[in-house]
Amino acid sequence: MQCVTKVVPKEDYHLLVTFSTGETKMFDARPYLEKGVFTRLKDKQLFNQAYVAYDTICWPGNLDIAPETLYDRSRSPLP
């Protein structure tokens, strides 16, 4: 399993994610902003509080996204 080692919130609800494999990928969180508890992440201040814990990305209020989802649904960042 690929574990998250670093996260940097970016513009337009994207996350720059570094994995234990050494890869850095961009995750687009916008599709999740209309689903269940993730609607709270529409608050940019909360979204920008993303941090790494338990090998994945978390936010205050017990929000997290599975590391497999982050890895599988991310793309290589543009140079």
C-alpha cells in the first residue's frame, strides 16, 4: 500500500500529495465536495488545514480519504 508522507493544499481544491514510493501526484478533491461529510471541505479554511496522519490525508473533524483512493485517483503534477 502506498502511504502518504506529505500533503500541500493547492488552488481550486487540489492537493499535492507525496507517497512513500517517492512519487508526487496531484489529487483533485472537487468531485468529493458534494458527497456526504466531505461537503464541509468546501470551506477553504478547513480544506487548507489538510495534514498527514495514519498514512493518509486528514482534516479536523475526523475527515480523511483512504490512501488507496488518493493514489489511484491522482495524476502526475504539471511541471
